[in-house]
Amino acid sequence: MKMNEKQQLAIESNEQSVFLLSGAGTGKTSVITNKVNWILAKISPNSKILILSFTKRSVFDLKKRFSKTNDNLFITTFHGLCYHMISADFDIHLFDAKFRSSLELSDAELLQVSASKRLLDFRRTITKPFYEYSLFLTKNQLIDYTDLEILTLEKLKKSGQKLPEDATFDYIFIDEFQDTSMVQFELLKMLCQPKTKIFAVGDPDQSIYSFRGTGLNIIDAYVKTFHASVLNLDQNYRCSVKILYHANLLIKHNRSKLRTTLKGTKKNEGIVQCHLIRKVEEEISLVILNIRSLLNSGFQQKEIAIIFRNHKDIVRLRYVLTDHYMSDIHLLSMHQSKGLEFKVVLIIGVKPVVYENKSTLYEERRLFFVSMTRAMDHLYVYGYLNNKGMSRFLKECKFKYETHD
């Protein structure tokens, strides 16, 4: 893939600290891999480089991009790095899904406990759920993933100016920086030695994990702390003209210091349809009808994704899809869809909701934006009409509606 001017500028930038504002579909992973190769080929072949990403899937995808193995190149998650750094010091037993049933805490309580730990907000940890959870971990000699990061942070603080060899890097890259928690940010500050160069990539418009304890102003904190230069990628290679048009209209309603208006590189207009319905039966019928039409026109099931906000929205549709032998179509929550792309996306169950505060409204708008920008060529949106009207997001997108009664 030939790099555009802004991508090449980011690849050859040699500042101590950079934040690359990379909008949806703008080729950030290609920039990271090309920059690493450029450093190893043109700057220093012996540079010790760390690339941090947030999921095992994205780590796997990054590793595939480097054809040659390099002993000085480490690609991992924050959790993977921390496990590597403290596994020699502790006999680690991690809390995972198999222990969940032994805890008498709701999913919401567990999320709240996890978020407060990730934010290092110990004012919110003096709660009954936090006490019960901590006691369970202690009794069973377990630690969770955030404990893993906190223990590593403590180890690095104790080491002072002289970091252990496995924590010393010439370059640190961080992908999806908007998903960084306060614990991880503190870890990053410890890992950055005076000569370490750091390159963070992210997009505030794709920040969708505040419920997990992602720092809401983490990008601003990074730019300020590391005196980072801000570069910008705004050429979208994924979405057709109409999809980008409506996505940009939506996300501009979120006020943001760092904002990039996506510019399309595709010539084709694409197809965008918004269907307004009143009952779930109408939605299911329309979805099946649209998918059958797409399959008949040559699309494959693997090229189609149905994206939903809540799992309850998909229960009945899942059965009907199976009855119609459509079981290879991807069914994804809005959160699960992040980082993926499909030729066809159908967003279902878009309901009118009154949000309790501005931060929740902004996050839900970002979720809808992320879902829309998964679509390459065809986007179908199914919104509900009731006595409250329709979702404000559908109005903000300025869709042309087709109403079904």
C-alpha cells in the first residue's frame, strides 16, 4: 500500500514524542508497521522496540504484518507485558471467567469495581462490592488483570532510575491510545526513560470504553505530559461517499479538542438506507429481506455484519437467521465491531433514548459512529419509532427515512 503524504510524514517523524490522531479507516496499522520497518532499516537496526495494543486479536494482526522475526521487536498487550515482567517474582493465579459464578456480585457491580481500580480512583473503592471482591481474591490467592498492572507499576517504582532490562526500550508504540486506563498511563510514564521515543496512535471519536475505566482525558494528559507533537491522518480508505457523509454529520455533535473530519478516497457513492419501524417483527422481516437481496446480488455471508447495541435485541433475530440458513453472517455488539470492517453493515435496534448526562450521550454517539464506519459499501440502519419519536442520532445523521407501518 502506497503511503499518502500525511502517513509518510508520520512514518519519518523523529520527535521524542508523537500523538497520531488517526480517524476510522485511515491506515494507522500500516503507519505503525512501516514506521517500525523504517526505524530498523534507516535509523538503527539494533533498536529495542515495544508495540503495545489492547486485544490479543490486534496483537496477532500486528505480528502477521512483520514477515521477519526480530529479537528486538516486542509486540504484546499491556497485560502480556506485565505478566512477563512480574511472573518471576510472583506465583500468579489470574481471576478469569471460571471464578465468576462463585461471586455474588452483579455484572454491573463487577464492572464498577474494575473501573475504579483502572482509574486509580480509590475514593470509589470503599464500597461493599469492592470489599467482597477483594476478599474473594485474597481468600483464593488470585489477582485480576488490573492488579497485574498495579504490581508491575509498584515494581518499576521501587527500581527507581535503573529499570530492569526487560522494561527498557528505545521506542514505544501504543495503538488505540484512547483506550488507555490511568494505571496503564502511569506504567507508560515509568517505561519512558530520558532517551525513549514514544509514538501513540488513537482517535477520541472511537473512545467507547469509559465503563471499563478508560481515562476520559487520557489523550490530553499524554500530549501535555510528554510534550507530544500532534499529527493527523484524515484520509479514509474504507467507507464509500455516503457512509462518510452521514458519519461525519453525526460525530461533529460531540465537542472535542482533537477532531478530524474524515475525507473519503473512494469514488463510489455506496448505499445508505434508514428504515423506521414500530415492532420487532417488522425489523426482522426487513433484515431478512435485505440480506436475501444482498446474497442474491452476489455478496457472501462472511461479508455481512449485523451490529446491535444490546444482546437482547438479537435473540429473536438469531433464531430467524438460522431458520433461513444465514448462520455465517457476523453478529456483533457495537463494542465487538471496533477494529473490524465489512462490505455490508446492518445496524439494528436503534431506539429513542433520553441519556442521563452529557458524557453518556457522547459515548453512545461515538458507539454509533464506530458502528457506521465499519461499513465499506452498504449501510442499513433500522430505527424504532414510538411516542418519543426516533433516536436523536438518526436525526443528526440526516438520513433519508423509509417508514414502515
